Amino acid sequence: MNNLLLEVENGVALLTINRPKSLNALNSETLAEINSCLMDLEKNEDVKVVILTGSGEKSFVAGADISEMVNATAAEGRVMGLLAREAFSRFENMPQVTIAAVNGFALGGGCEIAMSCDIRVASENAKFAQPECGLGILPGFGGTQRLARLVNKGRAKEMIFTCDMISADEACRIGLVNHVVPQAELIDYCKAMAGRIMKNAPLGIALAKQAINTGYDADLDTGLKLEANLFGLSFATADKKEGMTAFLEKRKEKNFIGK
Ligand code: DAK
């Protein structure tokens, strides 16, 4: 991999976009690498949480690579769009939990890739924007859809129409990020959260993720039916037996096996 760093330790995969000279901008090669890396990770039962970050202290991801886009043809743009769509959907739908550790600029595609993760934690210096309309385009990696769902329609329109950059605190206030922490603590904070997640049953989490994602865009009745079906499925797992037995035996330690 030319543009990514991957470190897997104690059930956590730390995936770093590593193009510091262009503030970790996403080009097609990087998007293809993210896809193939996530394809491997989603099959890796030892990995329970994926943390996505950018290299350096200045930028998470400064958007799509403008130097690649400037002369791209419509066909090349389409390929880039498809690669991004696939990669972003993988973060959103893989069975493991995905956390974006936003360590600086999250602009355009950077904000959009963070939004495709389950949880966002920002460092105090992080900045968020959707600057596409200033470049003569519009957000095209899901920004018009995920931002409006995460914050609300009015806030999303304001960010997209003005291209204003907002601070980490403001992003937290409007619900775009879950927590803001000092930069030096960002990765440890995310790893500690991963630790709390990993104490729980991986299949329960994967099914809950599926219920939330699929139910969110459906009507309540459909979502509740889906939840009931997935809930039923969880009763077929060894982890349900273990979790409940541990409670009855007043055991703190549980041996979840993800089956
Ligand atoms: N692409 C390429 N290079 C970038 C870049 C980017 N997005 N952002 C920064 N760089 C490069 C700069 O060109 C500079 O390179 P050198 O001049 O050193 O060679 C280096 O990173 C450092 O940047 P600056 O010198 O500009 O650093 P500053 O601290 O002054 O400013 C900044 C930092 C992040 C505010 C500024 O660099 C900036 O505004 N960057 C651009 C942000 C942006 O507009 N990003 C793109 C958003 S548009 C698609 C769907 C969606 C998209 C694309 C396609 N399809 C469906 C096909 C998504 C589009 C976007 O993300």
C-alpha cells in the first residue's frame, strides 16, 4: 500500500491515510487501497474495531485530490465516484465498529469519509467543511445525504451553501462529532472507547449496527420489525448464552467468541 498505514493490535485496526504532502487528500489510488484494505479487515474476525485517521498533526483528510480532479474526464470522475462510494459504504456497513479519529482538517471528501464511520471523535484543532460549491461542484461522496441525516437539513444546507469551515466544538454542538479531545490524546481516547466496545458481544454489535443503519431510513414500523428479526437471530448465538449466564453467575469477565 502506497498511501495507507495499517497497524493491527489487540483487536483494533488503526488505519492511517498517509499522504501528508497533500494533507492526506484522497486520490483514486488511495480510494482503491482503502477498498482492498477494508475488504480484508471485514473478513478478519480478530479485528473488532477500525479507527481511521490521517497522518501528521494538521489534517485528517483535506478532501478529494484536486490535482487529480482538475483535468479528469467525466469517465474518470465516474470511476473515482464509484471507488469512493464502495469504500465509504464499507466503513458504514462492515460488521466491525468504525471510528473516525479526526485529527485536523476534514474537508469535502474528508468530512464525508468521517461521516461514513459509525462514530467521530475530533481533536481540538479539527475543522470541518464541505467546500465543493466553491469549486464549482457539489458534495459527491455522500455529503448531501449523510450530513443532512447526521445534523439536520438546515445546518447541512448552511454548511454546503456557504462552504464555511466550522470548529471541532461547533461540529460537536451540532452533532457532527461525538467528542472533542486534545490532539495528543486522540488516538488513546479512541482506543479506550474501542476497549469498552470490545467488552461486548461482537455479533450483538454487528446486528445492532445493521438494525440502526437499515432502520434509520425506513419508517418506524419497518425498523421495529427488522429489529425484532435481528433480536431473534441474536438468541441463536453462543454469545447470548454466555452474556446471560455471566450475569446470573455474577461474573464480570465474559468470554464472547463472536458466534
Ligand atoms: N487536493 C490536493 N492537494 C491538496 C489538497 C487537496 N484537496 N488540500 C491541500 N493540498 C495540498 C496543497 O496544494 C499544498 O501542496 P503544495 O503546494 O505544498 O505542493 C499542501 O497540500 C499544503 O496545503 P496548503 O499550502 O494549502 O496548506 P494551508 O495550511 O495553507 O491550507 C487547507 C490548508 C486545507 C485549508 C487548504 O490546503 C485547502 O483549502 N485545501 C483544499 C480543501 C478542499 O477544497 N478540498 C477539496 C474539497 S472537494 C467526486 C465526488 C466528490 C469529490 C470528488 C469527486 N466524484 C463523484 C467523482 C469530493 C470533492 C472534494 O473533496
